[in-house]
Amino acid sequence: MGLYRLIYASTATDIDRDLLTNIIETSNRLNSKNYITGMMIFDNGYFLQLLEGERAFLTKRFLEISKDTHHNDIEILTCGPIHARLFTGWGARYLGSQGASSKILKRYQGGPEFNPYKFTSSNVEYLCLDMSTFAVSSNDVANKLSIAQ
Ligand SMILES: Cc1cc2nc3c(=O)[nH]c(=O)nc-3n(C[C@H](O)[C@H](O)[C@H](O)COP(=O)(O)O)c2cc1C
């Protein structure tokens, strides 16, 4: 019943690198099976994930994700109908303190530390849009598993 986009913030509980790789691989597989695109950022112990897809598929996936004990304190930052996808595939990045993508982040959040709970529903969409432009220009998204440091 139409395309929706959902962006949420959450706090990692016991994440290490192997687990993160695991989550990204599962997400890659299940998201493409469910026609879901988007991206995830992991930094400073927090997740920011953008998911877009058909409303029914998106709801089911999000409900599964929200039950996952590897993160908690899930807050939906924005959710609503969209005309077109921002992302053509699904990708994830680990953001260290360096790199062009972290410069983008700094533009949107007052402080130096990544804290997705501080984003408003409107600036988080612009952030994701900027990140998607960056991802496309650095050939880093579209169904590709990538953890950039
Ligand atoms: C931060 C985080 C993000 C996740 N993102 C996705 C995702 O985008 N798509 C997905 O299918 N699973 C994602 N998962 C994994 C799901 O929570 C769940 O383990 C997976 O969907 C397997 O579901 P199943 O029990 O139906 O096989 C994520 C987990 C975490 C902790």
C-alpha cells in the first residue's frame, strides 16, 4: 500500500565487530528479499537506520528489528509516506571520527559526538539525503556490504 520511509535511533547493547558484520549480512539478505532499501550508521555506540519500502514489508521488518536484543531504547525519528526512494540498495557504515561522511555528520549535529537521538525529524532526512549523495559519489551503497572506517 505505497512506499514508506522510517528512520529510527537506537543504542547498541553488546555489539562487537563480528556481530555488526552479522547484522549487516542478515539485513542485506532480508532487506533485498523484502524490497527494502536504506542505510544504517553505527557510531559511538548508537545506531541510526533509515528503511524504505512497501508499508507492509517495512512494518514487518521493523517489528522484527525492534525485538532484537542487540539494541534498545529505539526511538522513531520520522515515519511517513514517500514518493520515491532515496536509496537504491541497502548499505551500512561504521563512522569513525575521520572521513567525508563524518564531516557531513558534524554539519548536522551540534557537537562532535554522534548522537542520533538529537536529530529532529526534518534534519535527519536532510542528513540521510546528504549521506546518500556521499554514498553514491563514493560508490559505497547499492546492495553492497561495506563498513567504512
Ligand atoms: C541495529 C540493528 C539493525 C538491524 N537491521 C535489520 C534490517 O535492516 N533488516 C533486517 O532484516 N534485519 C535487521 N536486523 C536484524 C533483525 O533484528 C533480525 O535479527 C533479523 O531480521 C532476523 O529476523 P528473523 O528472525 O525473522 O529471521 C537488525 C538488527 C539490529 C540490532
